[in-house]
Amino acid sequence: MPPPCRAAEAQRFRFSSRKLGPRWGFLTNDRYIRAKFARTAANELRRPQQVLQPPPASEGMDYLHLDDAQVISRTVPLQGVSWAMTETLARQELSDPEWIDLTRLFRERNKHCRHSRDQTAQCIAGIARLYLREEHRWQQFQTDYGIVGPRRGPVSRSIFHPISRYLLGLGVGGDTDGTAVVMAAVLDEWYEHRDTITPDQIPEWIRDRGGIRRIYDERREHGDDQPAPTSAPKTRDVVNDLVYTKPTLAQRLIGYFRPTGRILDPCRGNGAFYDHFPETRDWCEIRDGRDFLEWNDPVDWVITNPPWSKEPYRAISVHAFEIAENVVFLTRLHNAIGTYARHQDWRDCGHGLQEMIVLPWEDAGFPSEGFVLGAFYWQRGWTGSTKLTYWTDPPELNLNC
């Protein structure tokens, strides 16, 4: 049923037959309703023995006759959607079993197996199989099926992101956790090896690479001077950990935690944090010849935006816990506390997580990935509870600030 604001514009239509009785529905320009009507029309086309009679001509509505191999002629009232589109949608559902199987697979995953890695790998293989079939007209194929990119927010450069986002929305109302970005990145990586990896081999290839998340974290970055035919969304990855923090957020975090004593920024970058440190301060930056992993002097505070890739993040975080009394990292939630190993790293060094500040992505100047971004504060010897603070609320509503 369309939203209440469209109710006045909606037009009722009814299919009737002796066997099935009346069936009512609403139709608007909404893509979901159009698809629902197409499925109903397709089901009717499968029943050649039933003939739908048009309502009296006095009702003043326009009609289109859909002929199924000259066996029957049907008249279906409709207003607001072109008859050519209606017939196209109906024919697509009848003539494209591979698309039907793929949507069914995604519905099962979305509703019942959202956390099944094997199910997700099969879904990725299904998209790859469909892409190889429609490679010569991929954009037109997505347009024909009503698949479009997001109207708001960052636009992905991946040609697989719109269809991933569309299929992940079946039955759950949309891609709410950023899975489409990860799935599109895996498909981007497969695209580079499509001559040697068939769609049927994708699940095994994913297992050999260490899983979907591992491929996402380690995917290659294509430079703007030589863009790939399809490239990963504009998010952080292994070879592109140089994503700089907005100086305004760095200054706010420093003012909030009020560090004293000897302060170190192990990943200075463009100096967003370091430039706002009080004295005494120091820095490391591997690109400038100062490797933090070779720094062994104890410090009072380490505050930085570290690399988010798995290997460098863990190496830097463990070393920070070893030499610093207080550690503040600007990173994603799953980078900081998403695994048992992360927890064990700071506990082995005698630290405890004192506070987590949830931040808006735009405040940090990073392209949103759909995950939780935060500033995480560990203190050596802390054994109390962890304070959760939200900077995503308007200032007057955030009682923790």
C-alpha cells in the first residue's frame, strides 16, 4: 500500500475471475508497487484459461491488451505507469529465471541467513554470473530492472554497488549496515581476475583469500590518473590509509581529553592532531623517516588517527599500549574493539577502555562507510566501566558532553 501522502493519487485496480474472485491493490509510481504489479500480471499470463473482462467503457479509463502468443487477450486498467513498462516487467519475470533465482537467494539471505558467509558468497557469485551475461549492456540492464544508485550521500565508483544495494534491500527495506559497499568491493576484486576465476569458483576463491572482509580490507586502490573499468568505493583500504582528519575535530578531541605531559602523535599525517598538542609534544610519520614501531621512549599520551588496515593497525595499537599511559585512537568501532584479539592486546598491557565517543563521519572529513566511527580512550590501570558518549546528537541534547 502506498504511503498516506500518495493515497489521493493512487488508482485502484482489480483483477476478477470466476475462480479467483476479486483482488484489490494500489498502484503508484513507486518502483516496489510497479514490480508487485508486474508479478501479478505475470501470474495471470501463466493462466491462459482465464480471461479478464474490462470494466464498462463508461468509466473512462485507458487500456492495453497484452497478448500472450495470440492465445488470449487481456485488458487491465492502469493509470500512472506506461503500459509498455508494465508489459516489460511482466515479460522480464517470465523470461529471466536466472534473475528470479538470484532475487530468491538474496531474500533467503536477507531474512534468514544474513550472517551466513557461505550464503553471501553465493550471492556474490550470482551477481558475477549475471554480470558476465549482461556485460555488454550492464547499465541498461540495471535501468530496465529499476536498479539505481543512492540519491543522496557519497556515490560509489563501483559498477556493482547499485545492484548489490538493490538486492540487499529485498525484504529488509534497504542496505542499512554498509554490506553493499563490502560486497561491491569483493566483486571489484573479482572483476580484475574474471578471466581466470569463473562465478562458480568465487565461493572457493573467497575462502582461499581469507573471507569477504579480508578481501575488502586488502583490495587494491586504483589511481585517478589510470582509473580501472570498475574500482572500489571511495573508502579506506590497505594501500590508501592516508585519509586525513579534519583539524576542527582533532582540536575538539584534544580539548575534550586535555592531555598533559609528553604527548606523541605516532601517525602525524598532515598534523591535524600534532599541531594542536600542548607542549611537550613529539611525532612519528613513516613517510618522513620516523617509524613509530622504532620509538621506545615512554610517553604520557598517544593520540592519533591510525591506519585502519588490519596488520598496521594492530602493530601500532599494541606498541602504543606498551609505551603510553593514555591512548586515544580515531577509528571504526570494529577496528578498535571488534575482535577478542583487540581486547586482549590492551588488557595484556594493563589498559582498560575508559570511554568511547561516537562521531559523525562528516565531522572527521571521511567518506561514510556505514559503520560506527568513534574516538576510543584507553588508560593504563583503568578497571571501571566504559563511558559511552554521543557526539552525533545536537549539542543541547547530548548530556554526556
